[in-house]
Amino acid sequence: MPPKIPWNLLRLTLFTKKDCSLCQTAGLNAAGWRLVETQNQAQYKSIDIFEPGNGKWHDAYVFDVPVLHIENEKEPSKILKLMHRFTQDEIDAKVRELGFGYPSPMSIKEAREES
């Protein structure tokens, strides 16, 4: 069974800053999740909020990095976010919340209980 929404429409954007150990861990978690779950089909980029031209992101996230934006390219107005410390499981849950991937076993169990 293919994913509900094609993985290539999934955008992961990690907002970071230089010399940030939390950012390094977040980057490993995001890149690792992308490799395993989407075979690198999802879009991924990292943005250093202190680089020239990123003032908007600096102002928004200067005290919150790392921040991961998770979005469907076809619905750019709906962005889910993870901040600070987050795991691959938390990334997976947010991605599924947007409609990507397969239903989780818990969701299937809950659906059976409701019927």
C-alpha cells in the first residue's frame, strides 16, 4: 500500500544556529527519519538563522532553535512544528498528522474500538 500523500510533497525545514548541540542532534534525528521512512524522498533543508538573509527566521526563533517545520507542499498554510528536543518518533507522529504514511498501529486499534 503506497503512502496516502507522496513523500516528495513532504517538506522538512530545520532552523538552527552554529555551535548548537541540540541543533546537531535535531539534524541527525530529522535526516535519519527522512532516510529510513521516506528513502530520502521528502524535501529537507537546514537554515542557519544567523546567516545573512535569514532575519525573519532569526527574529522568530532566536531563543527556540532547533525548530523543525513539517509541511505538505500543497498546503503551505498548515505547518506543524517541533522545537528544542525531539525524537524520530515525534517527527513521525507529526508527519502522520499531516496525512503522510500509513496509519499507526495505535490508530488502527482506536478505530476498531470506536466501531
